[in-house]
Amino acid sequence: MSCMTVDNPNNDAKPEPRSPFHFLFQHRLSLETETCWFLLLGVLDLVLTTVLLNTGAAHEANPLARFFLFAGGLHGLIGYKCGLLTVALVAAQVIMLRRPGAAKAVLHTGIGLQFAVVAYSVTLLVRVVI
């Protein structure tokens, strides 16, 4: 007697393996591409800031980020920047529920600002190296 499953009545193909987190990620994230770019640029900003601070040739210009840097060291700065990225992305997803166009505009603005910050940091880093 053979066992047949409802999902695969022919029993000729292996079932697709499922992630242990499949219940969280059943659907694609809204504005997934924009979210990935925003995160990538945020992480690049964090890495470049860390490198520039370690060279001693630059200081943190953002007063709030500087507060977290002095209060908690590098861990404080990382926590601040990661928290800020999280709040911005969660806000964009909440906005997406009612106004998808506005959410996309928010993320595109954030991507543009992050890109400007990363480009400026790269310029500073090039000046330090040269």
C-alpha cells in the first residue's frame, strides 16, 4: 500500500523545502526593491562612518548621532543608525497600507538622501587615503 499526499497526488516530485520562517514571509514585502536599496545604503553609511571615525580624520556631523556615539561608543552609534533605519522602513510599510504612492515617494526620498550621504562619505574617505 503506497502513501499519497494531498499536496502531491502523483508522488513523482519532491516537495519544495520550506524555511522555518515561512509563516512570517508568505508574501513578498511591499516595495521590496526600494526597501533593499534603502537598507543597503544605510549599512554602507554605517560602515563608511565607522571607517572615517577610526581614521580620526572625520567626526560625526549629526548632533543626535554624535550624542549616541559619545554616550554608547560605537555600539551606541550602531544602535542609533539601525533603529533609525528600522523606524523609517516600518513607517514606509504602514504608509503603504493606505497610500502606496506616498510610501514609494518616502522611500525614494530616503534612498536619495542616503545616496548623498554615502557619496559624501566616499569623497571624504578618498581624501583621507590620498
